[in-house]
Amino acid sequence: MKNYIYKIILFTALSVMLGCKDKSAPSNEDNHDLENENIVELTEAQIAQTSIVVGKVEKRQMGHEITVNGMIDVPPQGNISVTIPYGGFLKYTEMLPGSRIKKGQVVATVENPDFIEFQRDYLEVLANNDYLKADFERQQTLNDEEVSSTKVFQKAKSSYLTNKANIQALESKLRLIGINPSTVKNGKISSVVNIYSPINGVVREVYVNTGKYFNPQDVLMDITDASDLHVELKVYEDDIPLIKNGQRIRFRLANAPDKWMEAVVFLIGNNVREDRSVTIHGYLKEHIEDLLPGMFVNAAIEVEAVEHYALPEEAIVRFDGKHYIFKSLGKRKEGEETMNDFEMLEIIKGNDEEGFVSFDFEDKSQDITQMDVVLKDAFILLAKAKNSEEEGGGHGH
């Protein structure tokens, strides 16, 4: 808004300057084409008070864009639900939704009296192991020497192998709940275990508060691997044939409409929903800390990208429902003044992308490669041209 007001003020000043000049030297107008109402002239002094930039038009990769909506999401392997077998009481956690955590970090401590029973059982089978192993080896020797019966030997073998299996099963059970069997072997028994994060990520939700009992099937918290985020977008069936892997996606958050980010299409769904849409996925071109799963996004998918002449948005002006640019006609002398002439040319706007707009001339005889055009502050020239017409000149002098 400030920029717009600035341009109005600047134009008014330019009009006053030019009006004074015109009254003092009307005869000089005879040396210029007064019939072309689309010609605008500015003195060097007037040019100096603007931000007008003149230059060549360049080609850019411009694509037609499909506007869609969607959200930030993660693949299934990026969402981890923290649980613990056998349940227990949540003894302590300082995790909150949004907390960033590292792999191996303690996220909670859980207490369960059953954990003591598991450790006691483990110590018992360990204590029996030496005796059962020795008895098995002794019975094997006696059986080999045919001193004892095969039945006695088989029983000793069975007892030893069963106990050995129990040791392995209890060790797995202890590791499952986060207890190191070596610690138990050394005589350290505890009813409290630590829960560790399996990934680097962000806590998405916490479901259990301190002191509350939870069952084995209950989820303590959800953790998201923030390094594996992607955009999930909904594309309707009319546009589905245009979508291909590798196409660029520009997207922005609903609460930050001026900040565009980029992704690339990597997966196109093949299941059309009831609303006639298909889900497509795009991986992020760079890691962005502020993104979280579930955030709503507006996006544009670039399709059929081609090289085309394009100008910055502020090089194009709109008047009476049509679009124009200004061609530089160069400099000329008018008395002691150096004048800068510009011609207003009608164009046909094409696609816009990242502040640039592709275009074609309404007059196909115009050769864009042989001209300089106004790239910035074209609004000043439009205001000058149309204001001069209204004041009675019918042209931009």
C-alpha cells in the first residue's frame, strides 16, 4: 500500500514538472509524433526520480500450474507409536507435543511390579543352568559307557535344553521392556524401566499423564521422524493425466502465504476416491525446520514446462481490461533537454510463476529480440500516459 501511495505522489510530481515544461516550449512538440497516443516521454530529471529499469527480455522455463490443496505428511515408517509390553504406571515424562528428541533419548520411565517377577525368573533359570548342564554331561557319559539307561539320559538332556530355552526367552522379554540382562546377572533388580526414542524426531502427541496406569495395547506417545516429511496433495481427475513424476511443486503454509517452498512429485496414487480425486506425494527439496505433520498447505504443480519470454510482474500494466508493456524508443534531444521515449504495446498474458509472467505481443510483427523494454515501475509510465490524455493532449507528451 505504501509503495502504491509513493507511486501516486511521484507521478503527481512528474506531471507538474512536465506541465511546466510543456507550457514554456509548445513549439518543440512539432518535432515529434503527436498522433501516437501510446508514446510517453520523460526527461532525464524525471527518470532519475523513478525506479524505472530498462533492459532485454529473457527466456525462462515457464509452466502451466495446477492449483491444489493438501497437507504436510510423513510415510508410515516415519510415524512411531511408543508402547511397552505388559503396561504399567507412567512414572515420569517431560515430553510435550512439539518436543524435539534424538534417537536413544529417554522419553519416559515406567513402573510395573511384574518387571521384578521377570527378573527373578531369569535369575532362577540362570541358577539352575549350571546344575542341569553338569547333570546332562554326566548322564551323556554314563549313557555312552552303557552304565545308565537312555531314558535317564534323555530326561537330563530335556531338562537342560528346556532351561536353556527359558534363559533365552527371558532375556528377550527383558530386552523387550528395556532391561539389560547383564545388569540383572550382576544382581541389580528394578521395577522401573526407561523408554528410549527409536528415532530422531518430534513428539506429535502424548496420551498418558504421570501416575496413570496404561494397558499393553495403549500408546504412550506418537513420535514423527521430521527428516522424512513430504507434501500430500489432492488432484482431481480432470488434471490427473497432466501429473508426472519429477514435476516441481511450489507450496506455502496457510499461515505464511508469502513464503514459498519447493517439492518434487515422486508418487501418484492410482485409486480415485468418491470425490473424483487422487492423492499425489512430493518430497521436499530441502529440510525445513518449521514444518510439522498435519499442516495445511496451498500448492501449485508445474506441468508442461516450456521456455518462453517472460517479464517481471511490475513490467506489465493493465488498462481498460487489456495488458501492456513499455518499449524503450531511446533518447533524443528536445531543445536543451534530453528526452526518453517509450511506446506502450499491448500484450497477451500467459502463465505467471515466481514473480514472472510469460507473454506474446498482440501485434505479431513486433520483434522482442530487437528491443529494450521497461522491466520495473511501468506503472509510472501508464499513469503519465493516461493522465496526459485526460488533460487534453491525446498523447503522452
